[in-house]
Amino acid sequence: MAAPRKVTRASPHYVGDVQRQLRHGYGIYVYANSFFRYEGEWKDGKKHGHGKLLFRDGSYYEGEFVRGEITGNGRRYWAALGNTYSGEFQDGELHGHGLMKCQDGGRYEGEFVFGIREGYGLLIDKDGQTYSGALHNNKKHGDGQMTLQNGDHYEGNWVLDQRQGHGVLHCVDGTIYEGQWRNDVFSGQGTMIHCSGVIYDGPWINGRPADVAKSLAISGDDVIEVVQGVPATFHVQLRKEDGAIAENENGRVLRISAGIKHIPSVKSQTTNILELIEDFEEKPFQTPFGYECISYPLSYVTEEKQAQDNSDPSVMEVEASSAQQPPSSDHKTGEDPSNRQDEYPQISVDDEDTSLPPPNKRAQMGQVSFEGVMFVPPPARFLHLLESNDKTRKKTSGKLAGEKTEKMTVSQEKIEDSRSETLNKERKGKRESLTSDMNTARTGDYVVMVEDVTSPPFLGFTLPTAFKLVRIVPEKSKGKTNRKSETLLVPTVN
């Protein structure tokens, strides 16, 4: 029969079981410096088994001890920080798998190597950002994925807490980037599918695209001539800083519009409220040609409409009933127009103009073609501008005609006899011209503009508007002109 265990006080600082003059069994020990206090199991004079080590500041460890060392599973609490750790220990260090909870809300669950986060783990910081993956020396290092505070999600490679190498970023707004990273930003070759629909595939430097479009350009001569009543095609290029076409960019949304030179009308002192409202709605805009313009309405003709009769100008008009039905799909991309961004924007024009403006287009390999563009017959509010435009253009020719008349040697009698015939011809010509102008745009000078209306702007940058002078000329000035659309050749950009 085993001898009964003897309980005695082995020293002034220990109360508990002893065996062979050694602390053995359960006991309480207060260290000489009174900073530590141990309550738990002992074996052969050493803390062994389950116990609790308390600190004077309120911190403590509770768990397994092996031969006097904190080893095994346990729980550690730091009073000064409010942090707790539950998991494996070795020789007093966090070692193995464990869960660390911080007072600020952060937490880590994963592998430790002698107090350092090392291996695989799940890290949630105080801001709610979540990382799961490889760690080294307390830092994200290796393959891992992270959900940021704003909801963006990254999956890829990390080096010392920074995204570096290959990775994929899914943004909350729908933007996706896949490619190379360096120092936590896009750097190297990468592809971005922007939430606006713009796709850029090329090099990146310090988080910004290095080979992206910087400007828009409308191809063609300095002044493009368009035959009156004939639809025209305008080719637009997205150009890089060096002038080359940005072929690595797709999806940017462009809008075409037109303007006519603004000539302020003289208002009397009794200007009514309707005139003031009209002036407000028709606010002029500046052009690079040294004068202001106001918007002039455009329309468009579909390829099907042009194919009906390429020789009859009457088929070039866009009927309101057919213009309100957009094409079922883009003949190049097969894209459903109902999914396009602002494909059919409305413009403010008089009630007499019921046609729709040309649809917006998305760039493909840095280029866009606006086909079948028509200048609509002039609404009444533009007639005074067109007449002023015509007078300005004819002033020079009028001076030349006057000089020629002074040098004429024909007798006055013959001139008088022919005057009546000349006046009749002029009146007939004016009547024919007026009839023609009722169905087509007036001849003269206009301004065509192409704007970047991508929404939201690609990486916060909108390309500057491109301008081009357009001159509408009567058909006879072009000789035997084919009634097909005026196609502007695209110059080769080296």
C-alpha cells in the first residue's frame, strides 16, 4: 500500500504537495521577486502538467507545462495590449498553430515559428481587410489572396507585404486587372478591363498605363469636303503621345457632333423672356479655329437605307419612324446596341428636327468609323447663321466679279438687253436652291467634333475633343459623283 501524500510548506514561497522534499503534485508558488505566481501541477520540483502562471500586471498564461517550460497547448493574455493567444507553445514561445486576437479587432489564425507568423495563415487587420496565404517573418510573402477594405479582391504573389509578381485584381466597380506588379502597384505587362468597357493591354509603370491613347484625331484633309445631301464617313483615331495609333486599346466610347459658326444677333432693349431662354440653351463653345460655334444637329443613315437607292438623294433622308429603331446589332462586333453605353444620346433641337443623332461608337484597336453621317436640313433658328456664312464666303467672289465688270467693253445697250434674261435665270436658280435646301443641309462651312464620353472616364482621364472643318459643297462641284457615301481615307501613321 502506497504511502499517503504529505502536504507541507516546503519554503516561505510555496504551499502545496511535496515528495522527497521536492514540489510534487499540486501547489502554489510565489517567486522571490513577487512578480510571478504559479498555481498548478508539479513534478520532481518543476512545473509539469496543467497550470497557470500569473503576472503582477494582470497578464497570465494558462495551459500545459513540460519540465518547467511552457510547452503544449495553452492560452496567453497580455494585459497591457488586451491581446490573447490560444494555441501551441514551445519553451514559452508561440510555436505551431494558434489563434491571436487583438484588442483593436485584428486577428490571425495560422502557423507560428517561435513567436513569428510563418507559413500559412488567415490574417484580418483592424480595418477588416482579410488575407489568406503564405507568410514569412510576420509579412505576407508568397502566394496569397486579400480582400481590401473597399471590397477589392487580389489574388497572386506577395513579397514582404507588397504585391509583386503576377496577380489579378477584381475591383468592386467591376474593373479587372491581370498582369505584373511591383512595389504594390501595376508595373510591367498587364491587361485592364475597365468598368467603363475600355480594355487596355500593354505596359504599366508605377500604376499607370505607359502606352495608352493621349488624343483623338479625325482623319482627312484640313478641310473635308462633303457633297450636299450625301452621307459621309468620318474615321477617328486614338493616338499615343508619339502620334501612333493606340492599337492596344479597345472599348472607349466616342460621340460625334457638329457645330456652326456663332454670329450673335442684335437684340433690342425689349428682349423677351423666350429669347433669353433660347440664348441660354444655345450657349456657344470655343473651337481651335479662332471662333465660337453653336451645336448643329446631325443624323445618320444605316447601310440598309443607303443600299435601297444610291442615286436618289431622297433616300438619304432619315425618316423619324425608321430612325427611332436602332440597328439590332453592330455589323462589326455583333454587339447588342441595348447594352451599349449612351449609344443614342438625345440632343436639344427644334421640334421640326425629329431625327436621331449618330449613335456613339466604341473604339476597336484604337480606331472608330462614324458611317452614314448626315447634316440635317437647317432648323429655322440656324437660317441667319447660314446666310451670314454664305455672305462671308461670297464676299471675295463678289469683289472679283465687280472688278471684271469695270473692265468690260461690251456696249451698254447689249447689257441692258440681257439684264432681263439674267434676272429671270437668277430667280429660277434661287427657287431651285431654296427647294433643295428644304431637304438637305445648306452648303457652307461647319465644324465636326468627336468627344470621349466614356463613363466613368478610363482611369480618371478623358481624351481632349478632336475638331475638323467640314465644307458642304453642291454636287455639281464634284463632277460626276457617285451617290455612295463620302469615304475619308485613313492616312497611314508610322
